[in-house]
Amino acid sequence: MASVTQTTDRLAAGGVPQRPPLELRRSDRIAGAGRRFVLLLAALIPAAALGVFFCYPVAAIVGRGLVGPAGWDLGAFADVLSRSRFTRIVVFTVGQAAASAGLALLLGVPGAHLLYRRRFRSRGVLRALITVPFVLPTVVVGLAFRTLFAESGWLGSWGWDGSVAAILAAHVFFNYAVVVRTVGATWTHLDTRPAEVARSLGASPARVFATVTLPALGPALASAAIMVFLFCATSFGIILVMGGARYNTIETEIYRQTALIGDLPTAAVLSILQMVLVAAVLVVAAVLRRRTETTLRLRGAAEATRPVGRRDLPAVAMTLLAGALLVLPMAVLVTRSLQTADGWGLDNYRHLATVGENNVLLVSGTTALANSIRSAVIAAALSLTVGVLLSVVLARRPRGRSARRAIGALDGLMMLPLGVSAVTVGFGFLIALDAPPLDFRSSALLVPIAQAMVATPLVVRMVLPVLRAADQRLRQAAAVLGAGPVRVWASVDLPIMSRALAAAGAFALATGLGEFGATTFVARPETVTLPVVIGRLISRPGPVNSGMALAAGVILAVACAVVVLLVDLAGGRGRTGAGIGGF
Amino acid sequence: MLAVRGLTVRYGSVAAVAEVDLEVPDGQVLALLGPSGCGKSTLLRAVAGLEPAAAGTVCWDGADLARIPVHRRGFGLMFQDGVLFPHRTVAGNVVYGLRGPGWSAPARDRRVAELLELVGLAGYGARRVSTLSGGEAQRVALARALAPRPRLLLLDEPLAALDRALRERLLADLRLALSVTGTTAIFVTHDQQEAFAVADRLAVMRAGRIAQCGDPRAVWSRPVDDWVARFLGCTTVLPARPHRLPDGTWASSTFLGEVAGRAEWVGLRPSALLVDQRGTAHGTVAAVVPGPEHQVLTVQLSGPDGELPAGRVQALADPDAELEIGSAVRLRLDPTGAALLQGAARAADAVAHDTLSR
């Protein structure tokens, strides 16, 4: 303020353009209507996409399962439920998912403590690295664990080949990051003062953890557990590759009934069962989330993370164990892919240019790779478009009651496919979209669309929270400064969600590259993707075929890992919100 | 000139702002003072166009603004905590509103430099917003709001989030900036000091309505009713003339001296009652709160011995006076701490009883 007088002169001298008088322009009237129209369009496009590619197929499934020639018919339903094979499958699905969630928590909580409450070098890189397994294709992970535990594998002596233990290990491998990042994100923001009060009142560190920290983390733990449960209950690729004929989940059974037995009504009933299971889990999750929002007192990220000390030894040990679990399968996959009949070499990779031993494939591995990339790119573009449109609409907080209700309804509708399994999507496409009025059978877009349906919920989950959390007053400040709706969006919303957008794009791309469940159902022989090729190769005998599978698995894993790591390290370091912490 | 007529803003069935009339002439600063939740921020947001009016009009130079969207009004708005664009630099924030014909790139740069200088942040242009302290962020927010030369600047408790020392310094700067730029402004606050520091006119708001509006000194010394008097610091409201109390005795007004003749009711702030040996009202100390400049006492008056009626009042004593609970004291009146109420809305007996038995 030193030179106020000089400034006064200059301010008085002008240099500021005169404002036009305030009067209503025609453009104001048109702008209001135009804005409503654009919003309506933004809502209609995703709603239409959901309607055609989700609601309609689901309706078709329900029709197959519950409607007989004479109207509603619960006969097929009762029949399925009365067969002990199916009850066993349902029990196994729920049981293995619960066990996986428990194990993931057991390993993940010490990891969250170490990676989010302690300070050490390359912590950021480690946080990014543990995310990689989450985006790896299920078939590749299944293949890696199978190779690890096979009789000839590094851990063959454990006798875990084809066992439940191996399946659980693979599920923990996948979901370790879900627990670490969900719990860790909460843990860094946890108000540390209650713990300090407890210490000052005479509580030992162990008692503080049990009576203060753990209850405060409760909602995050529950949320992580539910997510892991959901992912494992809808696990398909892992079980198909590792479970053999012995272990089946509802997912693999739907596939078996459809592809091997051809009993579509039974598959439909199983799909409905699966949807009910998922819906129930989602309801529990929603209730818990509401509690999380009200009970947690969070602060800015704690700067005062301490270096690793002697007390952290148990956590370090658990995290090393988890590290071994994450690294070993991938190491064995890469090593074995480089082993040939006569030593080391790239033969397995070279064979990818062929159609395999005994011509098991209709197209070569490289063609399948090209298919994969093409459909993943299209799927990512589709899911980003639909997901961002949906997020923009869902993030609005309109004043009118009817508009609020409409958004609430759309929000609810969007929750549905969030948890619906890839197999259900694929099966729905198979029975709904291959006959008039919607015949997509010959469309080259069927695979990308199916993959986009799997990836869109992911995009919404990553973008929507960021938009919702954005300070509404930023938009108001921009508007007051003269920015119209378009400039507000471009200068406020877009920069805010750019990180989440990049991360969502990467995840969508990785999802498309590795998608197996839905693609298996809808891919035609000449449009198969690499994961489907891997699935086919490992189901056929022959060293060339299994070598090709390993090589293809490595390529796919590297592609997925690179895409996600680049985005995570470039933009998201230290920022958990843009990663999978939001799940 | 801003003219608000019969403005009502509703949230659901609740009227947050009810039938408000206001005028702000060009170049003047109106302070909108009220307790939290009285609707003052909502009124401000309605003027900005961020809340729709359920009834009434907001006019600028006679033109109704109802259908003119927020971004075309040319008003400025400053929030409690800056709300700077996090992904832009300091200069990027200040330049945001400088758009449209007439703003060449050099003109924009000049204007940004000018404003940063005005708010005492010359040379901060390239800084990232995240590196600013709370006070600096508010200065940038002020520069950003002033840069396009808003027709009207709306300040929503711009200093409330700052600590005391910083608040006082920034208040002086803000006042200077507003007068230097000749900005027309509405300044919302719940703090009397702030309101008096910046206001040409003062409006006191209560439960969605304007309780009183006028010259700040006038509002301070002549509140319209006992609610405004209390909100502006009066802890005791007394009938100015001899009056019959519920217990049948009479309160005399000789204590009030010349003040008594000028109003029906008198509001007394603690600074109106001073401990003094020559005082004419007698009482005993019921509580003491020491302070650096004076001690604030709660005094139990002994009753209508020709002076103030029995009851508790707040009074001031020298900081080094040796007083403790139970000490006998005498009080005298300092008229500068008294407020004159013209017509108290409430029944006289009730007021006297209410105020003095607490």
C-alpha cells in the first residue's frame, strides 16, 4: 500500500474500458434456453446408452429366466435353486469372496500404515507400483499364478496347483492396492489429536490403535472390504483359469451354461442371482458410505508422518510378505516367457505371429493384439465421453425439486452397472443384441461397446467425486467475474478434473486391454482380443501354445502397467484422489 | 445506483431474506451487519444473481436485473476465504475478469500490475496460489474483484477467516482501496468494528429483514429498538423516565441526568457505567473479568435508592482497581456509552423486569 497516491492517479486516469449499460439482451434469453437444452442432451446421451446397452440386455436376461410361454414363470428359478450344484456354487462364490476380503484387509492395513503414515524414500513410486496389479488383466494374473504353483513351477512343492489357496492368493494380489489406497487415503487425513489425547490419558500405543485409530478407520475398512468382496464375487478370469472344473463361481457357471451346455434359461437365472447378490452388496456399501460421511472427522493430509522405526517391524514384515506375493507371479511369468525348449530366447514372442500349434487360433497373436489395442482405444473414448457427460450432469445441484429428482434417479440408474459383472454384460449382449430389433452381431463396435460398458462405471467413480468436491463458489467467482457458462466449464471444471480425467482414461484403456469376461461372450473368431486368445491358448495342449500364452500375457501386462504408471507418476503423485483410492 | 425493492429469497418454505428494501448510491459503501444466520449473505448472493428472488426486484440504474445472468452483471464478489482458482497463478487470477473488447494484452498486464501494487503484492504475479498465506490470498481476491472495475463490489465477510492482527491491518488497507478506487460496495459482516471501519451507511439485519439502516453513528447512538441496541453492545435497556417496576417501587431517572430527557428508553453498554467513588448508584460486585484496559464487572445493584432499579448490570472499572466479588461499588454514567431508543417496541414493564433480573 506504499504508493497509494500514485496508484490513485493512474486508476483515476482510466485505462479501464467503459462498461456497456446493463440491459436485457436477446442473447440472455436464448442462452438460458440453450443451456437447458445442452444439459438435457448431456443427460440423454448417457441415459440412452445405458438404456440400450444395459437396461435392455438385463431385461432380456430377466425375460429368459423368469418369463415362460405363459407369462411369469418361476419354474426355472425354483429348479436352479433346488439343485445342490448351484447352491454349492453360490456358497463358494460368497465364501471365497469373504475370505479374499479378509485376507486382503489383513495384508493391506499394515501396508496402508507403512505407505501412508510413515516416511521413507521412493514411497511415491511404491504407492504407484502397488496399483499396477489392480489393472492387470485377470487372465494374465490367473496364468501367472498357475505357472507359479504348477508342479514344475517355483512353488510347485507347496501343492497349491488348482487349490482354493491359490485362487485366494490371486485375489489378494489383485485387491491389495484397493485396501492400501482406500484405507491409506483415510488414514493420512485422520485427525491425530484424539490419538494424542488417548496417549496423554495413559493408553499404550496398542490400546490407542485398538480403541481410537481402528474405530476411526472403521468406515474405510468396511468400504475397502466391500469393494474387494464385490470384485471377488464377480471374479471370472481368475476362476476360469485357476479353478479348473473343480471350483466354479456364479460367473464361470453362467459361462459354462452358455458356452458349453447351451442352457440359456439356467444361465439367465444365474445372472439374476448374481445381480441380486451385487445389488445387496451395493446397498450395504451405500449405507456404510453415508455413515462414513457423517462420522469421520478429517483434516488436511498429515505433514507429520514419521520415518520408519522399530515399532513398525510387524508392518514391515507384513508388507514384505505382500511384496513377495505381488512380485513373484509376475517374475515367474516374465522368466517363463523367455524360456524356450533349448534355453533362453524370444521364441515364444516370435510365435505370436502365428496361429499356434495345431492352428488353435483363427487369427495370429499379433492380429489379436492389434484388435485389443483398437477396441481398447475405442472403448476408452466411448466410456470417457459417456462417463464425463454423466459426471457433469450428476454433479449438478439444481434448485428445482423435479430436476433434483431426475438427477437422483439418474444417479440410482448409474449405480446399477457399477457392480454388475462383466459376464452379465457379455451374456446380456449375447442374448439381447444379436437379433432384431437390435442386431449388432456383425458390428465391429460390439466388443468396444461391451468393454466401454465395463469401463464407464470406473470413469464415473473417478471423475464424479472430483467434480462433486469442487468448491461451488469457484464457479460462482468465475461467473461474477464475467465468465459465461462455457468459459466457467472450460476454466474451472476442466482444470479441476483434468487429473482425474487422465487417470480415468488410463484405467479405461487398461480395462479395455485386459477385459475378458464380457469380451469372451461377444468377440467373434476374427475379432478376438489378446486376453481371449490367452484363454484359448492355455486351454489347449502344446508347449508352443503355452509359451505363446506366457508371451502374450507379458505383453498385455506391460501395456496395462505402463499406461497406468505413466499417468499415476506424471500427474497423480501424492494425490490419492485420482487413483483407485476412490473405490 | 443499486436499488433493492421488496426482495424475498426462499429456501424451501423458509424466507432467508424477507421484503428487503435497500439503496446504495454510487461510490458509497454499505455495511450489512447482522448475527450469523440472519440472511445477510443470502441477500448479497441474491444481488449478485446467485440466488433467485422469490419476490421483489434488484435494479441497477433503474434496470431490472432479474433476467440478466450473473456473468453479465459486472459486479464483483469476494468470499470469506478468497476462493482463488487453484490452477492459476496470482496474475492469472487477477486477469480472469479482464475480458472482452477494449482489453488488449498490454492493457491487461498493466491493470494486473496496478492492482497488485494497490493491494501491496507488487511482484507476486508469477506466484502459485498455493504458496500464499491467508492474508495474501485475500489481497489477491480483492485485486481480482477490483480489476474489471465492477459496478458494485460485494464483500461477503472478507476478513472473517483471518486472525485478529491481520484482520485489522487488512481492514485498513481494504478501506483505503475502496475509497481510492471509488468503488460502490456492500460489505457483509457480523463484526461491528469492521462495519464501522468501512461503512458510509450501516444496515442492521435481523431474521431476514433490515432492522435499521442509516448513518453508522446514528445507528450506534440511536438504535430503533432494544434488539438492535443489544446487538450493538447494550447490556441493559432502561426506561428513561421514572417508572413503576413490578415490585411496586419506582425507578428514578436522576441517575441518567440529561440523557433522560432525550429519549423514552436508554440502552447502556458496559462503557456507560463506570466505577467511581462519586457515583450515585450503589451495588456489589458479582463477577470480575480482568482485561488490559479495564476490568469488566457484573454488578448487583442494591435497588431503587432513588437511582437505578435493583438488578444486574455490566460496568467497567480501572484495570488496577482492587475489586473482588462482594466489593461494594458506586457507578456513574458516561453518556458516550449510552444509546437512546426512540420507541421501544416492547412493553415497558417487561423490558425493565427482563433486563434487570438477569
